[in-house]
Amino acid sequence: MEPIHRQPLALQVASRIRDLIATDQFPPGTPLKEVNLCKQLSVSRTPLREALKQLIAEGLVEQIPYRGVVVCNPDQASIEQMLELLGALEGFAGEMACLRATPEEIDAIRVLTQQMHETYEKDERLSYYKINQSIHRSIVEFSKNEELIRSHERLNSRLYRIRFLSNRRTDRWHTAIEEHDAILRNLEQREGLKLNKLLREHLGHTWTKVKDLYDS
């Protein structure tokens, strides 16, 4: 693993750990030992501790007495409920974005969607996922509702691993691409109610995909 050089270092460390969790290199329940992580990421304890504090605040890892920091392991009921709520938030955000997004902002979604297609064709799942998340965050930001944006950020961060896992199966991944094309069309046409419904269904499909993995 290459060392991290860019600044701010703590944010880079948090991003690296986040990706290791998403890709199941650090599965749920894994203890995150400082000594091991410092060596693996080639960083000192100070930025690592700052990064872990950030991930604890996001709800991706937790501090457990006598065990230290471990990767969170939410149960199926919690995951389903969080995705249901996230679907409601993103659906409403999409409806508001249809009313409030500028033409330039919609162009930005169009560019991101094209980039997402390119990573899909190359089978670059982590790169695809990060662009996918940029699309979802951007749509929420284009709602121009600060309370909604903050609520979405808090909840979405807890589901970082879950949303990545939803595209493990190639057939499901192809379906997600088709849904994103429809999301873009509805946004371009400013069909708020349709986009609201589509985004809710999109998050519902995420739960179906993840549930299959848990049940397998």
C-alpha cells in the first residue's frame, strides 16, 4: 500500500480507511489498532487519531470500552430503516433540485453520469462508486436546503460500506447504471415528482441487493 502524502493528512487517512471498510478489507467488527494502521498507512498516530475521531462521528466506526475502535456492524433492520429514510431524503432533494438547480448544475450531473459510465465499462468499481456518490450528494446540494443537506450527510456517511456493496453483482450493477440514466433524464426535464419516486425506488433497490448478500 502506498503511503499518504497529500494534505490535510487526517482527511486523507479517513478517506483511505473509509475505502478499506467499503471494500471489506476491514469487515464489520474489525478492531482498528493504532500500531497496525500507522504502519499500513505510513502515518503517525496524531493524524490517525484525528481520522478515527472523524469516522466515529460519521458512525462508520465506534469506540467500544476495553476493545478500542472497531468497524460498525449494523443489523439488517437498522440498514433497512436507514436506507428507507435516505430514500425519502434523496427523493425530496431530487424534487427540490428540479425546481432549484441551475442549468450549469444539471450539466455537472450530466458530466458525472458520463464519467460513471466510463468507470463502469472499465469495471473500476471503487472509482465508479465515488462518482456515484458525487452524483447523489450533488443532487441533494442542488435542493438548496441546508438542513436537508446536513441530515443527508450524517445518514449517508453511516451507509458508505452498504452502498458500495450493493453493486457487487454485475447484473445489479447494470441495473443501477440504467436507473442513473433515468435520474439524469428526469432532472434534465425537471420532472420533480418522477425523480422523487425514482430516487426512493433506487434506494429501495439498494436494500434488495444488500439483503441478498446478507442472506447468501
